[in-house]
Amino acid sequence: MNARYFILAGLVIAACSSRVQTPEERAEALARECLKMVRLEQQAQGGGAAVKGDFEKADSLFIQTVRNTDQSCIRSFVETGAGPCKEQLEAFLKASGRLGAPEAGDDPAAAIISVLQEEPESKERAKHLIEGYAAAFLINMDESREIGLRLDMIGFALVLGCPVTFRDLGLEALDSTRLKDLAARAAERTVESFYGTGPFEFFITMTRLNDVGGRFGGQADADTMAAILMERNEFQQILPRLQSMEPARIGFFGDSQMDNRHWSSPAHYPNIIAALFQQVNKGVTVFNAGVGGDDSGEGLARMDKDIIAQKPDICFVMFGGNDCAHWGRPNPSVSPEQFQKNMTDIVNRLQGASCRAVLMSYPLIPEFTGADMEVLQAMNEKLVTLRDSLSTGWLDIKAMFDQGDQRRLFALDGIHFSPEAHLLIAGKVLEYLVSEPGH
């Protein structure tokens, strides 16, 4: 009798002392504590405060948590409260929970939360997990933060089920005018920071989260981007000529600006073009031989397998971004003179295979300065010389970028092209194809 009483009493005490959390509550707790840590980090950075003691421990656990790439492990904890990540995630929640709440006040996170919650289209899910979006937004608004961590925070928010894209937020139907108005309202509610917090900073951060979230979350791909391009007036003007093009095989040869595996866009322009021709003219086929990290010499070394064996009728070529980089060394990866020789060999190989070579100038990369930029400019000059001496086709992508808004045309890292840039380049390639004699 007494033993039974004590067992029942123990069960009652256990039930009262620990409330079973739901998956939604676990996700909200992680989102909330991530936002707290980003705010505390930024306040410490803005005020010159040292990161030490309990704050240092919690901050270390925050970084480890966000950088945990095992999404299934994190998802298991959120859904069941168990799994291999349980100890780490609970340690982070406990350490962060011991810290005092930061002064949210008029920071960008508070501003973006308030304006998003006012939008009539805002989804219910966005309202409950908006702090996860705000954490990703706040860390990405500070462009001095390491790019890897900024991307990891977006991925972590997605795993928690937080809204990241316009579709997630319920804002997919918003036009650019309304989006800019939303950004302006958020900027009005924000005090000055050690980084930019104007209307454009809000607009570009929301856009970049949508771009990366669309790819990581599987909401956007080559087909969806091709559909966007097909709706544009300039595409409609050339559609009849694209439909009447003779059968052809089109190749793209370059580095990560073409490589469709790169995170910077849901799809890169060669794949957008391939998806588009599947819709309007299946007689035109496209292959993408872009490989991230390649310089012109590495591209030349793989030509037989990746290009010549594919028997293209026309091939668009863009190298230079990796060639010009010094990577902390006194000399670039490839000198302008060697670059010219490599590109000459590439063109000669293409022409020898009865393939029309189209050289593409390389946009000036915002993150490249000093010697890197000087070498890249020299390489573009070498391309002009080759264009004239070897009678190649030519697309001046650099000039197109020079006329545009650099922060709209480059992704988070300031190196790779944004989705908007890929759409613009795809459009230029299509215009070239219908204007080129014989196509």
C-alpha cells in the first residue's frame, strides 16, 4: 500500500515538474534562442563589449548548433525531442536561456517582424516561427559576418520549419513596388547600426534570403526560373525566332558561375536556358560543362571529355574568376599571358571541331580588390584581343553588369551571380542565338 502510494506520488511529481513539449514548441524555442544570440552578438560588436563567461559559452554552443549540417538529426529532435542531437541542442537552449534578454528595441529584427506581421498575406506559420526568420535576416544583414555562418543560419531556419522565402511568408504575390514599400517601412522603424539599415538593405536581405531559401528548400529550380524569364516582355519579342531555330547543340564551358551545383542561385543560366528550350523548341539541346573552382588551364585540360565529345555546334565560354585570384599569394593563379594562351587553345580546339566559340567577358567581382581586380581587367582586355584576332562570337557580360546594381547582381558572398543576374545572362544568350547568322 505504502509503496504503491509513493510510486503514484512520484508519477504526479514528475508530471508536474516537466511539461512535454510539442514539436512546434521545440522549434519556436530554438528559433527564439538563435535570435537572442544574434542580437547579443551584434550588440556586443556594436558596443565593443567582450564575449566572455556565460555569453562566450552560449555563443560557442550557438555556432555549433547552427553549423550542425546533419539536418535529419536536428529534425528528429524537433519532431520527437530525442535523437543524437538532443544533448547538444538542449545544452544550447539551457546556456542561452541563462542569459538576460537583449534589448530588441528598434533593431532590424524587430522592425522586419513588425512589418511582416502587418501584411494581410502573412501566413499563420510565419507568425509563429517568425523569430527564426528574423535571426537569419539579422545575421545576413550584417555583411561583415562570415559567409558560411550566414548560409548555415538560413539552412538551420529551414530545418526548423521557419519561413525563409516569400512563399513561406505568404508574400509570393507581392510585386517589387510593394516589397520595396515594406522594406522602407521596416527601415523607418530601425535605429542606425554599425552596418547599413536603409530601405535597400532591408530589400536586398529579404531578396537574398528568398533566393537561397528557394534553392535550399527546393522551391525553385531551372524550370521555375525559366518560367519567370518566359513571362518577360523581351522574351516574348524573340519567342517566334527561338521556336523556329534549326536543331542545334549548345554547350557552356566555365567555372562556378555556370556550375549548377553552386548554392548562389536555384539554377544557373545554362540550366535555365536548357529548361526553356524544353518548353519552346526541343530540337535545340543544351549541356552545361561548368565546374566550380576551375581556371582556364583546368578547363583546357578537360576539353576532350567535357566539350569535344559532346559535339556542340556552338559553345559559350567564360573563365577568369579563378585565374585572376591570388589567394594570398604574390602571383595570380594564372597570369594574363598564360590566360590568353589557354583561351586561344580553347578557341582553336572548338573551331577545329567545327564549333562556333562565343567568348564572354567576366564581370568585375565586388569582393576582388587590388591586384585581383587589376588582373581580371587585364584578362578581359586579352579576351577582346582574342575576339578580334580569332573571329569568335562575343557577349559583353561585364558591360551588362557595369550598367546594373551590383548588389542585385551578386549573391551573398559578393563573388557569385545572383538569380536575377542568371536570368539577365540567360536573356542575353537567347538574344545572341536568334541574332547570330545561321541560327
